[in-house]
Amino acid sequence: MRKFKEFIYPLILLSPALAILLIFKVFPIIYAFRLSFYDWGIAGERGFVGFLNYVYLFKDPFFWQSLWNTFMYALFAVPLGIIISLIIASLLNRGIRGLGFFRTAYFLPVITSIVAVSVVWKWLYNPQRGLFNYLLTLLGMSPLKWLEEPRGIFELLTGHSLPMLLKGPSLALFSLVLLSVWKSLGYNIVIFLAGLKNIPNVYYEAAKIDGAGPISTLFNVTLPLLSPTTFYVAIMTTITSFQVFAPVWLMTGPPPGGPLGTTSVIVYYLFQKGYEEYQVGYGSAIAFVFFILILIITVIQKTVLEKRVYYEV
Amino acid sequence: MKFKGRILKGIIYIILSIGAIWSLMPFLWMLSTSFKTPAESIQFPPTWFPKTFTVQPYITVWTKIAFPRYIMVSVIVSIAVLIGVLITSLLAAYAFSWFNFKGRDTLFVGILSLMIVPIPVYVVPLFILVQRLGWIDTFQALIIPWTASVFGIFLLRQHMRTIPKDLFDAARIDGCSRLRFLFSIILPLIKPAVITISIFNIISSWNSFMWPLMVTNSDKMRPIQVGLAYFSQGESTNYPALMAASTIAILPLVILFFVAQRQIIESYSRSGLKE
């Protein structure tokens, strides 16, 4: 009877959650790993092939392109998102009136569905009828092809064709970056506001006594003390950037991933291979490379946090 | 000095307002287009406000497309997933915080570690599993795999641990069973955490896209986001109808947002401050 209370009872309590997690999460994760070593395509399972899927993957130019696009996307979405939200959060933190209104306005995109938002932004980006091109013409600039533009943003800025490493993301991919910055702005602001509130006032008073101006206070007090929050936002944005999918499916192409494959990101490529083309083995190999990337980012987060590179408040 | 301060305030308000306009503009443009006639919507230069105001796009979406059905599917799925997540998380968190058993902490860490595995990693095998179960195009496929939440278990456990243990002994003396103790004494004490989980869950269920896209193939089983996605591909040039459909797809959560704004923003804000 004692044993029942001490062991069986909690196990009964745990069993619904455990059953669901084991069947629909743990098992598929292990299964994905196993599948990545099998030749499993449209024709069904055709046996163990060792690392062959991975070998093909490393020779697959479309895979490398999607990986490159994913990196480019994160490389632009993360810093842009942080800088804009940090500026707005620090302005909101100055005891201004109408904080409630501003916070609501910035936060609205966060809770709206990525599908609806993608449909709306595709309309905004429309090369012939879209609002963005209309605004550009009002400003006296020439309209852009936005989602249909395969050229890199630095090529468009300089007017020359540039090598791969220098041309930057295609304007099409950069259009998706802008959407992501817009959508996550409110979330980042809320996190930064919470971080700013955590900085004790004494530091600002001390800076004031020492005669520090606003710029010096920003760089010597606010930013260093805010660094754990900034780091958290950077990691979270990187992880979500790596998982971008819906806007690619909804806004680019046809076929999605276009123009010229410049918006094909890793999760879209995984979806295309593993689900649409039903190359389950190959898709699982992509899934595992993707997982390792996410794992690396998480490990970086853990080590940095444990080293406490930030200043203890 | 006072003058300089005022200029500074002015600049701050201008920057914040530009930001707010940029955040709201896509929604305003969506609304404006949704009340236009198709011909007016593709005029260039465009009109800021509809010259001929019409609700026809909404009627089209509501009657010619299965939008009422999509919404019903989404409502059913969101509620069912929420109930499932709350029950499984409450029970599991109760076991993890109020009982001592062998391997408890190892098991908890094991479950927590699942949080770092993003859905795309296992979505294809999960699809195969659901297919073998014969669940394609059913409510089971949309609901059951998501009725347990690692985040839910974690958050509820953190809150339950802060409740003093003597409370249980007192309740025991009064003849309260363990399960009744959970629902009548612990549950009211951890209400804020339950609200947070409910908010995140409703938002993510309503907005979920990739999974329902994979497991549904008939119009009658499509949740709103998938319905909208297919509609946007089929009617890619009927902009007023597209914008009306998008408005309908985001409206329920926008209403929820205005009703529970403080709780929603606080929940998100706290999610970034992990201890």
C-alpha cells in the first residue's frame, strides 16, 4: 500500500502526458534519426544505406543553397530586429505618455497568424499594384520587384553584379526578412522593456552624479546591464529565423523558394523533400542537419550564460 | 534647457509614431482593401479609402468559400487541444512537484530536454505515424499529437513548487483526496500560470499552419489558416476577397487580444525572464 502511494500513484498522474510525449514526440524523433540512414522514397522502404543520404546531401547544391539562404535570412533578421526593438523599447521606457497605445500597436502583429500576415504582405509587395511601390513612387524612387527580384540587395544598391559572398540576400529574401522584423518587433520590445525595468535606478543616479551624458549612459550603463536580455533575444530570434516556413510557402514563387531558389530555406527544403516529394530518408537527413544547427545555437546559449559574460546586477 | 527637453520629447514621439504606423499600416491597408470593389483595389495610384464602400468581399468569403466551416474546425481543435494540455500538464506537474519517487528528477530533465527539438525535425516521421494510424484528414490528427506540452508541465511545476507542503497535511486531516486537493486547492493558487499556458496554447493552435497543411486534404477538415492559404493560392488576384478572408482569420485573436491584453503581454514578457 505504501509502495502504491509512493510510486504507482505519481506514475498514474504522469501517464497521460508521458504517453502523448512518447508516442508523438520521442518516437518520431528517434524514428527520424533512424530513417535518415534508410533509402525510403516514393517506392517505400528499400533498406539500410548507412550515411548515403548524408553523402548525397553534402553534394546537393540545392541543400547548400537553402542552408546559405537560411543563414542570410538570420544574419539580417536578427541584428535588424534587435536594433529597431531596442531603440523603440528605450524610448518607451522614458516615461512617455500613451505607452499603452504604443505597446498595443507594436504587439498586434505578434499575435496575428503568419498565414494572414503573409497574404497581406504579398499584396503590399505586389510589383504593379502594391502599396510599397506606390509609396516608393511618391518618394520619387523607382518601383522594385520585391518578392520577384532574385538579385542581391547589395547588387541593387551598387548597381553592379557581385560575387556570391558579397551580393547579400536577394531582395525577395530580404522582403521576407522585413516581414519577420515587423512581426517580431512587439515581442522583442516587451522583452527589452522587462529587461530595462530590471536595471536598478542607482546606476543611472551614479552616472548622473559622474556627469555622464545620455549617449555615454546608454553605452556604459544601459547596454552592458541589458546584455543578458539582448543575448536572450538574439538567440530566440536566431532559432525562430532558422525555422521560417510559412512565408516561403505562401509568398514566394511559384514554385515556392523562387525566384531562382533564392528564398528556399532549410525548413522549406525539408518539407519539399520529406513531405511533398515523399523522400522520407533524404528529408530526415536534412532534418538532422537542421537539428544539429539548432543544437549548436542552444549550446552556445548555455555556455555563454554559464560563463556569465554579463555584469551581475 | 526646458526648450531642449521639449524638442527631445517631440523627436521621441515622432519616432514612436512612425514605428506605430509601420506596425499598424499592413492591417489598415488590409481593412481598406477588403471594403473595395475588385476594380478599385487594382487602381494605380491606389485609393486610401474605398470610394465605393462594399461588404461584398466578406459575403463572398463567407458564403462561396467554406470559411464558416474552417472557423468551426479551428475552434474545435483549439478548445480540444487546450483542454488536453491543461489536464495532462496539471497531472504531470502535480506528480513532479508533490510526490517523491525514484528517478523523478531524471525523468523531469528528460522531458525538459524535448523542448529544444523543434517540430520540423520530427514532422515527417510524425506524419507517417499519423498516416499509419489512419488519421489523415481527421480531428484526431489535428488534436491528439498536441495534447501534451513540455512548456505547460514545466511552468505549472515551477508554480506548484512554491506552495507550502503543510497545506496538504491540513487538507488531508479534513479528508480531502489527492485529486480533489489538486483541483480545489492547488488549481486556484496557480491560476496565473494556467492563464499563461491557455493564452500561448490558444494562439499557437489558432495560428498553426505546417502540421494541419500536411494532415488535411479535404475542405471540410481544414482549419482556418490552411483554408486561407489554399484560398490565397486559388484566388490570387481577387484582392478584396483575400483581404476580407485575412481579416476574418485574424479577427478572433485580435478580439481576444483586446479583451485580455494585459495578461497576454505579461505572459509574453515573463516568458523571456526565465529563472
